[in-house]
Amino acid sequence: MQSEESQLVLYVATIIIAFVVIFIVVLFSVFQSRKNRLLGEQKEAKKRFESEIAETQIEIREETLRNISWELHDNLGQLLTLAKIQLQSGSKENIDEVSEIITKSLNELRALSKLINPEFIKNIQLREAIQLEIDRFNRLNFIKSTLHVVGAEKKLNEKTSMVIFRILQEFFSNTIKHSKATRLEVELIFSEHELEITATDNGIGFNKEETQSLGLGLKNIENRANLIGADVSLRSVPKEGTQLKIKHYFKA
């Protein structure tokens, strides 16, 4: 009798151990599967992020080259044509004016050479990049523009700077081409934990509910902001203007 009980206990114990082993194997398999899936998702997310960054870099380069092309044609071309006319007149009184025009042209070329430098695109610094855009708008009389910086400036990493600059670049382009604005104001506010960027124009504004194409544009802006963990909002009032606000949080 005791032998039968011992065998039963052994049998039950064997079954329990077998179930425990099977449970552990299944649990490990599920864990490993989830781990592999998570690693795959992380790898895919990293690949998408790098792809977006590369695309952003290309877009910045293309936009910069377009701007340089316009400036060479509309600004430097006119300056050099004016200098040529002054020289052809042969008047000594025009020498000083020609010298001034040539000096201005050289300064324009120096500014353009900085923009066309590949290292500028690769190692873009946000404040400097925004200032160059603001200076260009004012120099070409596109729109009266200002940049105001509050707080102790903190350096952002290259990819974050690039994404934020591209978002602002799109906003600037829309302001100049479509808003009919006369003023553009940009403010960078640095605090201990975040950078808040506000870009505001005094243009005709728009009604987001009535403009389908802008909905897609805003979605693209939001997707770019999500890449770097930033918050973004776009507010527009018809006949009053449009405001873009970006909040980037510094890692502790």
C-alpha cells in the first residue's frame, strides 16, 4: 500500500515538474518572441528615423540651393549690373559708388558661400541657421524679420537642430509665398528643461477646417516633431496671422 502511494506521489510530482518545465519553456519562448519583435521594431524605428533625417538634410540642402539661386539672380545680378553701368559711364564721381556696390556684392558672396558649405548643412546650429534666414529675408526685403533669444542658450544635437530648422524653414516659406505678411517674428526661449520656439507672422491667416491641403502640411510638421520628441502646434486666425509653436524638452 505504501509502495503504491509512493508511486502515486512520484507520478504526481513528475507530472507537476513536467508542467512546470513546459510552462517555463513556453514562457521563455513567448518572452524571446516578444523581445525579438521589440528589437525588430526598435531597429525599424531607428531605420525610419535615420531615413527621415537623411530626407530632412536633403530638403534643407535643396531649399538652401533654391534660395542661393534666387539671390544670385535677383540681388547679386542687379548689384553687378549696376556696377557695370556706373563703370561704363566713366565718371570719376561714380568710383566711390562702384566701390561700395562691389563691397556689398562681396559680402553677399561670403554669406552665400557659408550657406553652400556642406559642413553648414551637416553641423547645423539652430540659432545661427535661423539668424542667417532672418538676415536674408531682411537683406532681400522679402519681409521685415526679427529673432529674439531669451535665456542661456543650450546646444542641441545635430539631428534635433536639423528637424526643428526644417519645420521652421517650411513655415518661413509659406509665410513669404502665401501669407502676404509684412512682419515675421521668431523667438527662442531657453529654460533649464526646455526650448520653446515661436514663429509668428501678421499675414492673412487661414481657416484650418476649410483648407484641406494645410491639414496635410500640419500632419507632416507633427510627424517631424514626433521624431525628436517635440510638441508642435499651429494656430491661425483669418486676417490676423499665423503662429507656429515648438517645444523641445532637454533630457535630464
